[in-house]
Amino acid sequence: MAQIFHRSINLYSKASIVAVVLLGGAAFAGLFAFERSPYITYQGVTKPQPVPFSHQHHVAGLGIDCRYCHTTVETSNYASIPPTKTCMNCHSQIWTNAALLEPVRDSYRSGRSLVWSKLNDLPDYVYFNHSIHINKGVGCNTCHGPVDKMPLMYAASTLQMEWCLDCHRAPEKYLRPRDEVFNMEYKQPANGEPVSFDGKDYTDQKTLGMALVAKYHLRNVTDITSCSTCHR
Amino acid sequence: MAPENTKREDTCPGKKKTLDVQSLDAKALDLAAVREEIASTSGPEYWRSLEELAGSDEFREMMHREFPKGASEWLDSFSRRGFLQTMGASLALAGMTACTRQPLEQIVPYVRQPEDMIPGRPQFYASATTLGGYASPVLVESHMGRPTKIEGNPDHPASLGASDIFAQASLLNMYDPDRSQTPVYLGETRSWKNFVDQIRTRMAGQRAVEGEGFRLLTGPISSPTLANQIQALLKMYPKAKWHQYSPLHRDNVLAGSMLAFGQAVETQYRLEAADVILSLDADFLSPSFPGSARYTHDYAARRNPDAAMNRLYVVESVPSPTGVKAEHRLSLRASEVEGFARSLAASLGLGGNAADSHFLRAVADDFKAHAGSCVVIAGEQQSPEVHALAHAINAHLGNVGKTVVYTETVLANPVDQTASLRDLTQDLREKKVDVLVILDANPVYDAPADLNFADVVLNSGAGLRLHYGLHQNETAELCQWHVNAAHSLEAWSDGRTYDGSVCIIQPLIAPLYDGKSAHELVAALMGQSTLTGHDILRSYWQGQAKSADFETWWRKTVHDGFVAGTAHPAKAVTPKAGLPPLKAAAAADASTIEVSFRGDPAIYDGSFANNGWMQELPKPMSKMTWDNPGWIGPAYAARTGLKSEDMVTLEIAGRSVQVPVWIQAGHPDNAITVFLGYGRRRVGRVGNGAGFNLYAVRSSDAPWRTTAKITPLAQTYKLASTQGYQTIETATITRPVIREGSLAEYKKKPNFAQEMEDTPERNVTLYPNVDYSDPNYNKLGYAWGMTVDLGACVGCNACMIACHSENNIPVVGKPQVVVGRHMHWIRVDAYYQGDRDNPSASFQPVPCMQCENAPCELVCPVGATVHSSEGLNDMVYNRCIGTRYCSNNCPYKVRRFNFLLFQDWETPQFKMMRNPDVSIRSRGVMEKCTYCVQRITVARIDSEREERAIRDGEIQTACQQACPSNAIVFGNVNDPQSKVSKLKAQARNYSMLAELNTRPRTTYLAEVRNPNSQLESAEHAGVDSAVEQG
């Protein structure tokens, strides 16, 4: 009886085994990548806002401190979006007729709030607290990125759990002295540009980080990776 | 095989009976067998339900299950095939859940942010809630303008930080989506302005006749401002009449005071000074008793066996938490209590004849030995004579001024409310009424049946009947006008607490439905419809304030929540000489049964009927939810063959009602206790149709006690009692989960509770032994732990409602409770011991034990329940996939599973009510007590920011905070100076199921009782309480 399959089929059958593994792997990898893509995380994506507020202009251009608007960032879990009144502190004096600012003036006149789109949006079962991160020396732009270079605001990080754990498992990689937290120009120490802390110059992040961990009484990794640190 | 089976059944009758439900129930009631069983055991034997005591097979099966039968089965009308299809689809998509995109969310900041408002940090405002006219001082937690939790006001002596179930649950009343939302005229929606216009002409007509046809009906009122307004109203309409009625009135207390002193006085007790307390049917440790939060605190403060302990005797007709706490309890029918009081008065030398009994002699001797430091408390439902006798005994023993204080009344105008309502009915019947204004009362539902209030009001021809209240209830249905009320969290008002001090009620939120306060309505009746409640309150207090700078005084008063220095001073009164005359007792009729009426322990007079938290709250003694069966005693049940859940007809003076019965251990024979407040028709989707309306057989001449003909019906009614659920399996004799001893035993062997324990060595485990004081593991060195003092716990359930409110716990509904799917994170178990007709009992609150060697953690396949470095047994809802392995492995049965989507995700009112600091759990997720980890986190972050350690007592769990007796203490067990460490170091401290080596962080302090040796020996000699009754 003649063989049903030609010899060349052997090659195809072997190739198909490899193909299934490869394709399956690719599909899996695709899903992994998809889950981390900006489509899911909104990383780097701007959202429609009532007023095209430019952090670049207000922070880098005018040099306004973060805390002028985000008043509760040192005391509460929320950093706070400023009330319309805060905008009007200046804009009742300057750019009083700018068409762009009409929604702000309208809000102030009518008493109706401006409705902003939330950019850095954690799931509801995650309880994040700004104040403790500020207090332990996590800089604003460590998480929020170069806000002073953003004409329109977007989320600079994925805010996914692996991203949180990256720091919670080794906080020394990111910490900076408390007085540098709000400094948008801050750079991690390098050989040419040391960072001085507690009367000492540090030339690499590792040693500075360890010094900060000790000085600011950071809890152990076992503590800050306990589930109830963020979930309850 | 077959012959062997037959043989087995023959030799094992118990086994056979599982097939036969009828005979199984009969076995549960086999009293003789139970008595024998008790007699044959030597040590203490504890039981929670009568089924457990009888050792029924049904009970044994339940004990071995993780959840009661039915909880984990799919019993709903959804086919198996359909279920598998859905299941398959959800499994296929299970991996995709992580890919969900976050929905677009918005941020809505203020336009002008209020001062002191920090988004994310709650604010607390002092206010008060009222119940039966008496105010409870509270602090209300507000998250960005939404009140989310009610707690006690620690600065006020009537609360000291504790809050009762009614005060806490009133939060849900405010968010009740079934509240009335507009004024209504003949079923049509109207506006407040339209109402004001309409009423103006009507009231002008009444002005012309000096209010001849004007009647005002209110509940009991302690608000000085409202009372002042009503006085002004009566001045404007001099011929008008003000009636007051509340179904759970204190008429007998008032009548007793009139009988004893010839004037109305308020009786306050100073339990911190009382060495011996006798309750004559007074349930003063239950939250509906005015002042109970303070009384419970003072009572519990004297339960420490290392200091001078008090002793409590309770003579009661209805098993109550107060009776549970008694050292010696005498179970009498309500009609027999007066005889006991007279005998006691006689044996104390007040005259009259004493029917001698052992119990009586012991109490009398104890009283004589403690003259001046003892107290008699009479219950609200007892006759005026009993109250007068209590006053006489207290005066005779020199207790007045020491343990008993008399003051002005708390209610602004105390009247005999039954008589007041009867007058009104009479006037309505005689068509004398043209304008009837019903303020926050519901007489159509709760008036005594013999007044026929519904018919009378319908046929009264009154041109304007106005109902004002939170719901369009039964009374609103029969009124032309209904005005929607503002809840006490939405309006300005005031009220007096049990000691007379005035609390200011301030609004936490603008009225959700534009409701008006009672002040605004009364002002409108006087033609001052533009006045706001705030204006009215302020202008009244402007006249009262004894301060030159009113603004400062007012701001401080509102801030503190009460007007300083307004507590009533003691008043010198002396009881009239001689004892109250004996009333001829009705001849006992063998064919009848004595009926006692009581307010429901959870839904009160029916005003909490639409409150899911309260409906689902297991009532202290029966652990009944969602229903109000009549209680009968085990002896009566044995005699008549009645079983729990059997329906009976009660016939009282020609009116009858059908009600299921419940056999309640400790209930007196030949009596039935029924509870008011259920069977409502028009209250809302939660309360409509739940339970049975007992107002239908209550009459105005015998509001608390009467006799009835009882006829069993060949019908049963399913009840949802959680009493037998979550039963813990242990050797009840050698290592009971509840441990108690007498003071003498304690003095001899302080560690008697620990001696029952068999804790394995710390290293007897295959798992790594964690050292929670190692700074490399746990940097800040906190190890959270809790103690629960069983001696102090009075079973008031305040912790359960506090937990419900704090942790966003869903309400599941009666059918789900029946199958055991209720969600309470903390439960209060009641354990009984001894004779079913007069058992001694104990309460045991059971939250998650936060075991160090937690059995639940080892079996979770996805790591959804894991240990934190501070020793908390964390529950990660977003990881949980619902295998339920953890609850299967929990020996304490404290884990709760969302079998269905129990949480209401849609209703906007409930969204506002939720605590934003706690996740809302969905279907298929396990949940449990977390020691209020959200509060721990806030305190830890605050302390770290301030670079200090968390202070002892800085973190209070919700249950601890609500507890009036300070039975629950939470803190850092690594700190030897913390309060919890000191309690854990006491000899009374023991762990539940320590032999399992779970190392629970929650431990118990064994209860120590202080029995009278005179009675104790008698009880051991077998003197039955029934003998005492003769």
C-alpha cells in the first residue's frame, strides 16, 4: 500500500510543531504586551480637558511650586486638584479676557465646578497615599514624569502593580533628599554631579539611596510589600 | 450489603431519624432526654441552640460544615446546564479580566474650597440622634460632605464615646432610597410653597376660632426649641390641643413617679456606686433603655474581679441581655413581678406580707448588707405599682442621692401618652377636629387596636389631615397632605439626653430631597414659613445663652455638640409614706396564656423597619433576623408540643393575629412574648411585609401585658435565626470556647481559664516561626492584637452595626440568611448552660482571630489571604477567585463569602453612604474582619510623617469604638505597656481553640461572676427556680 503522505510532509509536520509553539508564545507575548500597552494603561495618553492647562507654562515658564495648587499633597492621600478660586487668584488679574479661560471664569461666576478628566487613575481597590511618599523622599517627577515639559498633561507611568513593586521592593533606587522632592530639575547623582545630603556628597544613587532609607526610617521591604499596605 | 444496612438502622435509631424530619424535630424537643444528658455531665456544658443541646443529627451535620446547609448549594431556579454554560464562558474569559481598561473617571474640584477641608481626610461633627425623645450624643464622620458613619461623642457623659445600634443605624435611615421625597397632596406631588399657601388659609380659619378644631399629634419631645415653638403655637391657637403618642411609651414610669411622689420626675441611676443591683424586668443594658450607653459603661466598669465587683440580680419575664449578665436570675411571668417586689419590700421592713422564698431572702439580705450602695431598677413595661415599690425600696435603703438620683423630666411635657391618644381619638370621633397635624408619628400603624384609629381618622371629617415624616407610611396614606421630613442628619435641632443635658443636632448634609425640619413645619403653622431651622434654633438659644458673647458661645456649643451645664441637677423628692395599694388581680384562667408586648430589639417600634442593617441584625437572645416570632418557654413547648416555627393564633379581646412561635431558653412557662414593629405595609422595599403586626391585638388599657387564647395552627413558617450557625466544634467540657468562673474560684485559681488550655509549644509547626518583634522583619515593631472581655460584654450588638457601617458590609435578605449566607464580619454568639427553663448564659463576640499560624492562608491557591509583617491576616479581595478553601479551613468560622452579588452597586444613595476607605466587594469574593486595617494605615502614616510611634489607644477598631462596656481593646501586643498587652498578661486571658496551635491574636478574658454564696449553694442542692414562684 502506498504511503498516504509524501516524505516532504515530515518537514511540514515538524515545522508545524515549532509553529504552534511560536505562535502560541507570540499570542501570549502579544497579550502581555497588549496589557502593558498605552491602550490599556493610558500611559502617555492625553485626555480631553475643559481647559488646555499647560504644566510646562506654569511650572517651567512661571516657576510655580507644585504645592501652590496641589495643596494637600503633604497631608493627605490626595494631592488635590485646585478649586477654581486658585486659578482665579491670578486670572482675575492677567489674561482676564482670554477665550481659552472662559470655562474657568464661567465656573467661578456660576459656582459650577470644572470637570477634569482623571489621568493618573488607580483601580478602586488600591489605596495610595501621596503624603507618605513625599515624606519618604519620592520626588513628584519620579512617578509623574517631566511635568514641566508637558504642555498637555498625561500619565507618565503605567501605574500597574509591577511598576509600584519595582520601587516598593527596592526603594533606594529612587529616593532623593526631602528638599529635592518638588525640584523638577533634580537629577540622580552621577560621578560628575554629586548630590549632597546630610553634609555629605554622594556620587551614586545606591549609596545615597541607602543613606536616605536609613535617615527617613523607611520600613522593610517585607513591610511595604505586605498586601494591606495598598489593598484593604 | 442490604441486610447489614437494615441491621445498622435498627441498632442506630438516631441514624434512621435523619430520614424523618417530623420525628427529628420531636427529638429536638425531647426534654426528658435533655435533662438526663445534663444530669449525666459533670462539668459545665455550653450550648447555643436548643437543637445543639438535644444533640440532633441535623445539628451535628451543621457543625461539621463550613457554612450551614444550603449556603454553598445552588438552589435557585437556574438550571444546571445553564449554570455550566455560564461557568464555561466565564472561565474562558477569566484570564481577560486583567485586560479591562479603566473607565474614564472625572475629578470635580470645588469652586471655592471650604476652609479646613482636606480631600481624603474625614471630618467629624458633633451632633445627636434621638430615640423615643431621648437624645444620644454622637460624632458623625463626613467624607467631603457625605456623612458615612456615626460614632459616640467621647466628651459627653451620656456616651463617653460609645454609640448604640439605633444611633449608628440612623445613618442608613437617612440614605434610605424609599424615603418620601416631596410634599404630596391627595397622591399628587406638590411643592413646599404650594403647601404653605394651602395651609395659610386653613390656619387663618383656625385663628378665627382660636384653634378650636386644631389638634397636633407628636411623638415624645425633649427638644427645648421645639417644645418652646409648640408652646407659642398653643398660645396662638389657645383652644388647640397637643397630643403625644409613641407606641413604646413610658407611661408606667410616669405613672409610677406620680404614684410615689405625686409629681413627674426622671430617675437616673449611678451604677458606678452600686454594689448590688436588682432589676425588676428592667433591661437597662439594652440600647432602647434611656441612658443605656452610660449605664452599660458604669456596670461593666465594676466587673473587674481584681477590684470591687458588683452583683446583679434580675427578675424578668422576658429573657434579655440584662438577664444574661445576672449573677442570679429569676424567671417569672410579668404578672408575678409585682408580687415579688411587694415581698421584697415586706422583707426589707416596708410593711405588707412577704411570700418567703430562697431567692427573695438572699436578695433582701444582700440589700440590707449594702444599704446605700444598692439599687432597684424597674422596667418600663412593669406596672406603676412596681415603679412605686422600687422608689420606696430605694428610699428605704438610703440609695437616693447615692445610686439613684431624681431630676426634672427629660421630656418637655411628659403626659400619659395612651390617654393623650385616647382623647384625640375621642375628639376625632365626635368630629371636633378640623385640622389634624401628625408630626413624626404613625398612629394608623401603631395605635392600640381598640382605638380603631384608621377608621376614626378616615371618618372624622377633618378638613385637613397632615402627616409629616420620613416615609409616606400607613398614616400618610390616610391624610390629604404629606410633607417629607428632613432627617436629623439633614436639619438643625436639639434634644436632651437621659441626664437632661441638651445636645445640638447639626446638619451634616443639605436635605437630600429638600425635606423640612419639624421646627420649620411648626413655624409654617404659625405663618412663619420663611424661617429656617437654623434661625429658629439660634434665636431660641440666643434667649437662653448666659454669655455676653453669643457668637463665641454658640460656635463652641455647636462644636462640642452640647450645651454645657444643662444636665438636670438632682431634685429632692421623697416618696409618699406607705406602699401603693394592691389592685385586684384578674382571676387566672387556665385556658389562657399571658402575653407580654415588647418593642423589637432591632427595629424598635417599627421605625427601623426599612433599615436593612437592623432587619438583618441577629437579635441579642434569639439571634433572629427579619422576623418577630412570639417567644414561648421550653416548659410550655414541652407541655403543648409546640415547636419553633409553628404558627399559632393569638386571640386577645376579640381580635386575633397569627404569629409563629420560637422556643426561647429561659422564658417563663405559660406565657408568650410578642414583639412590636413588624408587619408593616407602607415603609419601603426592605420592611414591607416582613414579620407580623402585633399592634393589631394590642389594646390601650393593657399595652404591655394581657392574656390571650392560643390556638396552634397546622402550619409552619420559616424563620431566619443565625443562632445555630457558625458553631465551633470543640470538646465543650474540657476546653469550652467560653470560659467563666465564680469570684471565689478566681481568687483561688486566677488562671482557671488558661488551665483548660493545651497550647502546643511555639516551635511545633512545620512552617517558619516568625518573630514579630524582629526589626528586620517588622521595622516599626507593631504587632496588632485584641482582647475581648467576656465579663464586660452585654451582647448589645453595637459592634455588629459599627462593623456593618465601617466596612461597607452588604445586606443579603431573609432567604439568604436562612441558607446561612449572611455577611456579618463580627458576630455575637450567645452560649447557654444548664436548665433550659432558667439557663445561665454568656455572650461572646467573634471577629476574625488574626491567627499567627492561620489555617486559611495555607490553603489559598492564589495567595489572596496572606500575613502582613505586623501580623494581620490580610485579605486581598482583588486576588480572591472564590475557591472558599480558606473558610473551609477556618476553625472559627469567621470568613464570609459573597455567594451572590449582595452589594448594591446601583442605588446612588448607597454609593454616597459607603466608607471610601474600604473596598466594595463583589460576587465570588471572600471577605472578613481586617482589624479595621484602614484605620491602622491612617494612624501609621500619620505617625510616620510626624516621626513618632503610634500612641496606645490612637487606633480604635470600629467595634471597639462603639462598645459601651469597653469590652473590646485593641493595640500593639509588642509593647508591654499597651493596654492590650496588660490585659493579655492577666490570668483571665485565654485563646479560643488554642489546642489547634493557630495562635490567635484575638484573645478572650474569661468571665468572672460574683454569685451570692447563699444562693449558689442552694442552686447546687437542686432548688428549682419554679419553687420560688410559689
